Amino acid sequence: MTGHRCCDVGRAVMFSVKQVLDAAGSRLAAFADEPYADVRALAGHVLQRHRAWLIAHSDDEFPVDILDEFWHLIDGRVQGRPVAHLTGYREFWGVRLKVTPATLIPRPETEHLVEQTLLLDLPEESSILDFGTGSGAIAIALACERPAWNIHAMDISGAALQVAVENAALARVPNILFRCSDSLAAYGFHGFDAIISNPPYVAEGDPHLLCGDVRFDPANALMSGEDGLNCIRYLITDAPKFLKPNGWLLMEHGHDQSRSVRVLLEQAGYGDIRTALDLAGNDRVIWARCPDSG
Ligand code: GLN
């Protein structure tokens, strides 16, 4: 905190919330893309306050007994650890989700997948599958919005599923059935109205894997073959067998995969193919009606 104003009260040195946040922001500046947003998230976490409180109370004393904990988190961030791992949670679709290294950290772009699913004209009591649920983000967001849907959520990772089950309990959504599997065949009996997935879609060896939070995500939630499209190809091929006639397949994909995924869907006979952009303006979500072959 050298160089920052402080005031002496007896022997204790006090710092205001603003002083601590500014100092932490300067410390993080060389290590994080959004240092001040990270600092606010970490300070909000240790102080158990919202962002607005931090602004409104910027001249309050930063409680001295939690300064160590706060700087410990900042050190973790300097070492590259994701904010979501440091706090243990991430907000997704307004729901606070527990996140551990066993699960992909939910990203804002995946909210577009939820948004588009809700915009489809699906029946009141739809049967829905979240393929590769991870922390449960998509399934839980949909369950909150559509309590009458029967939602199934599967993942290859038992450790991720444990977190997802816990998250569903915390969000108090009873309408999700979880299953550990890597294959749609586990649902042999089923005719889903929609299958939704944020599958692994990063190409093996993609340099992007060496940067930022993805370094801490589970590899099997990120990578999918040489071109990143193995899982997407699998879903496009097999989903029709598990969808009702005219059922929907909705997937997130990489920022440069839109054309390839569209071609794969067309070749497989899907109709009504649509895409949506993420906040950065990249095609990020694609959805289509399955061919009759189901
Ligand atoms: N969105 C992640 C990224 O930053 C990838 C997630 C995924 O593969 N589903 O690349």
C-alpha cells in the first residue's frame, strides 16, 4: 500500500475501501485483462457485499481483519488462478453456481444458448437434455425458467456431476435428473424436444488453451479432436435418434466454427438452421431442427 493515503488511529493503520481496491487494481494490472472487475469481485467476496456497496462505501474503512484474506486472493489472481476458483462460485443466468476445478467455469456466452432455448416454441412440459452439463449451468437456468419441463443433464465426469447436483439443490430446482455418461445411448427410450449442449469445441493444441482461465478448466470440457469438432459431429449425427420429430439441437461453438458447423448440419439434413452472436459479435450459438430420420 506504499504511496497511498492512510490515517493512523492509535497504532492501527487504516485504509479505505477505495485505497485497498485501487492498490489491488494496480497490483493486478499487469496480470489480468480486467483488473478492476476482478478486484471488485474478490473484494465483494471477502466483504460479502455487492459491487454497488463497494462504490457507495468507498470511504469506509476496509476491515483490517480481512485484509490478509483479500491480499491472499489477489496473489492467487496474480498467479493466474481464475476469479471463480478463488471465490468458489460464478453467477450464471442470475444463479450463483458453485465452481470447482472439476467443472468448466460457466461463461456469459453460454447464456445465449439458454436464451435461444427459451425463445423456441417448445411444449409446456418439454423433455430436455443438457449434454455435458458441467456445473449444471444450462440445466439449472432452464429449470429455473421452466419448472414444468423435465430436464435431464448428463456429463462424462462424476466429479462435475457432484457439483451440478449440489448446484441444483442450492438453486432449489427439483426438475433435473442427472446421469453420468458420455453417450446419448444412455437415453435409449427417450424422445427429447430439445438437446442443448456447450460441448468441448477447442482444437487440440490451440494456443488459446495456454491463456487465461481456460488453463484451469478441465481438458475434457474444452478439447475435442484435431479441429475441435469431434463432439459437435457426434451430436449432429446421433441427436436425431434421441429427438422427437422436428426436435431441436442447440449448440455453442467456437468463434470461427460457425460455417463448418452449419455445413455439418446441412449435410445431415437438419432444417431451420439459425445462429446467434455472442457479446463480442462472433457467431457462437447454432440451432436447427432435426431431420426425420429420428
Ligand atoms: N468458451 C471456452 C473458451 O473460452 C470453451 C468452452 C468449450 O469448449 N465449450 O474457449
